[in-house]
Amino acid sequence: MTTADYDRFAEAYAVENETGLFNAHYARPAVLDLAGEVSGRRILDAGCGSGPLAAALRDRGAVVTGFDASAAMVDLARRRLGEDADVRVADLAAPLPYADAAFDDVVASLVLHYLEDWSGPLAELRRVLEPGGRLILAVNHPAAYAIVYPEADYFATTRYSEDYNFDGQTVWLTFWHRPLHAMADAFAAAGFRIATISEPPPAPDTPPEVLPPGLEEGQSFMCFLFFVLEAV
């Protein structure tokens, strides 16, 4: 999966994000719940996509900055947030264009699992955070990988690809699985302490028709894993 691939299906991905289970009714509300009261806080949305999470945080009073590696996604985010919004094209796998300790919080929802190496990105996110600041993450749940690919080695950091349908367009996304202990080791090495690990259910207002078959309202399912990390 390359930046050019995201540029190609940015519009379709953004449409799916507006109403789909995984983003609109699961990852986004879970991250907002973990963020809590954000009024006046300086927040960086790392991998902001078309900007729905940034918009929700701004609506709650946060001062939001965002970046994405896809220029097409950044264009959509500016369209949503306004041309004067501080949204830039930048790559999490490279040095970020922000000063040290520039933010109170960073949110990185469904971003890190696209990267093989977490050391550089986590170090950069730690650098731009105030001491005591929070990094709020959502990543593919490592146990879900073990369930879907029972023959695979859970303990190996492994590249894999899956097909998804975004607004009628089929695309292949490539991820990196890493076991839970490898995540925890990477967090500690970058200067973070795990404050919260969360496996929430979908949001209470999720339409029943978008829930997975057999899943009851308020029931958790194996999909993403959420963290609140504190910069130490």
C-alpha cells in the first residue's frame, strides 16, 4: 500500500468513513471517549485522512492540527475543516514538521499498523508531545490476526494484505501484524507509559443493520485495540 494508492481511492474511503461500522461507529467514538474533555487542548491528528476525527475534536473545543501522507486525503480534510485549517502533507515514517513539545495530545487512529518499523514514528510523536501528554492510539487487534490466520506465527512481526470495499470500490490494504508484547516494548522504548488499554463495544447509537451478524448491541468484538499512552 502506497500513498498513491490512497490518493486513488481517497473519495471512496472518505464516504465509507462517514457511516461504516469500523470508523464511524467504532474507532472514532472510542478514541473520542478515551480523549475525554479536550477543550483548549492542542491536539495533533496523525494520519488524519479526510478529517472526521479532527472535526469532532475541534467541535469539542480542541485546537487541532492534522497531517496525512496522502495529498488527496489532505485536500478532503481541508474541504471539511476549512482552507485555513492547519492540515499538512507529511509522512509519519519521516521527521515531522512540528516543534518539540508542540502538543498536549496526539491521536493516531488506525495508522501505525501500516508501518513495519514503529521506533522512528513513536519517537517523533513523543518528541512533539509535552511531557505528560497523551498519545491515543487505535490499531488492528493482534489477537484478531491470530484468529483469522490460525496457521500464522502470532509472535512474528508479519506483513499481510486484505481486500476491503469502500463505496463500491474494492481495494487491497497492506498491514503489519505485531504481537502485544512487541507493541508494549516499542511504546516503552519511545518514552511512553501505558495508561489505558481498551477493547470497547461499538457506540451505543450504532444502527443494528451495520453490526456484524450475531453481535448484540453493547457487545464487544475482536477488531481494534485502543491505547492511551503517557509521555514520560
